[in-house]
Amino acid sequence: MAISKLGVIWNPSKPGGDQLRSAVESVFGEDSDGTHVEWWETTPEDPGRGMAAEAAAAGCDVVVAAGGDGTVRAVAEGLVGTDAALGIVPRGTGNLLARNLSVPLNDPVAALIRVRDGEEKEIDLGWVEIDGDEHAFVVMVGFGIDAQMLVETDDDLKDRAGWLAYVEAMGRALAGTEMTDISLALDDGEPQELRGHTMLIGNCGMVQGGIRLLPDAVLDDGQLDMLLVSADGPLQWLDTVRSVVWENGIRRIFGAVDEAVSTNSTTHVSAERIVVELSAPRMFEIDGEEVGEISRFTVRVQPAAVTVR
């Protein structure tokens, strides 16, 4: 389906703005298919939600989020309930939704060709409620090592070294993550009392390096998937690594298992709605962005909420 009007929402704080404009011109120039292109810049106050809604209202068939996971999340949230489709040009560190959709990385022209020529796909959207406010997410939310790594990561090193900065932070994150009592309720079930230090709830599960932390997570299955890690001590950490790399990694690739395997230190479940209460506040993240310490949150899935091109 030809695109008559394209909206591009980009984060001007990211480098490569001239390269992005050149790529858009080469793929959607007036002399190619007649696509009209309009541009919107994100701001610190609005990372893209308002611009996405404005672009959809202006009649854009497709709205491209050119930025990191935060920009993609905001644009996707702004497109809920509209007829506009989402396109992605990855320009961040993680680019996790792009990875899970096999969007080309570090190549704006290839990503835009994928937007121009690709099929449309409806995907689910996750919502997390914190203190009465709901926030959308396209990849995952949670607390523990993942969120603690964001706190521990040096911003200057992240700018220079990208994902390698998170590796440097992992040792400090492990030391700063503590076990906590957790009340967990799935859908309409009764609360369960558990203990753990890391919880991730997501709509897709692959992170950098091709590792699938949520191996059952599918973008369009109407479910959210959860991983709870309760490893306490070296032996249980080895069990966690075995779970991620072997049970839910290599064995899954070769067809030995067809659903996520829980172990002594890892618990995998799926649900449409998950309510979590913590005995002590923990640092929380939404699609890789730190949002502060919280002790209670509710997540739900909105099936087929956004169309991705």
C-alpha cells in the first residue's frame, strides 16, 4: 500500500539528524512515489506522544518514530485509536522493539525502505498503572537488575560506548539488588506470596545479543509475559544463567522445549493483567527508562492496539 503522507517524529538530541533527513529524501522523495513528508521534533516535555496524535490528525498514513525506545513508546501511545500506522527508524542504544520486529539497525535507509515496502502488522500494547496514572510500554517494564543497571550506568560512558556501558554497570547492579517480598495476582486469581529481586513483564522478550529473557512473549498474542528471578547466592545465579542460556535459549532453538521453563531461581508466567505489591520500594523502569522507586503497580495488555508498518 502506497503512503501518501508520511510523518517523521525525531529526537533532535540524537546525533545524525542530517543523515536522517537525507535517508527520508532518498526513500520518500517527491520524485520517487509522490509521498508528502512532514516533520515533528520531540521535546524534553513531550517525547513524541502529542506529536504522534497531531501527525495522525493531520492525515499521515504512517508516522515514523526516529529515535530510541522512549521515542518509539511515546509515538506508539499517541497513535492508539487512530488510523495511522507506526514506522520505526532505530536511533537509540537498545532499540528493543526494532530488534524484536527485525527492523534494520544503524541503517536509516534500510529501515525506511522497510517502512515503505513492508506489510502492516497489528501488535499489542502494554499499560502500567502507577499511583493512578497509566503509561504505555511496547517492550517491558520491571524492577531489579534491569532497572538497577539504569541507575548505575554512567551517562557519559553510555554516550561513548553504548550498550557496553551497561556491562560495566552490571557488577554494581548485582551488589545493589536485594530480595523483597512480593504479592502477585494474575488476572482474576488470588494473590500469591513470593520472594525475588528482579521482575520483568513484557510484550516481547528479546534484548541485546539475541538473548530472550521472555521466551514465550509474542507481540500479538493478547498476553503479557513475566519473569521473576529469585537467585540468592552463586549456585542459584548459575541456575539462572542455565535457565536463560540453556533451558530457554539453546534447547528452545533446537526444538527440545516449546514453552518457557521455570527453574528453582526463575519463574515464568503469562497473563492479561498482573497486580504487584512490594514490601519495600524498588527502582522501576518502563521500556528502559527509569521512573523512580515504586511499591505497587498494575499492568494490562491492550490487544491489537497499534498497527506497525
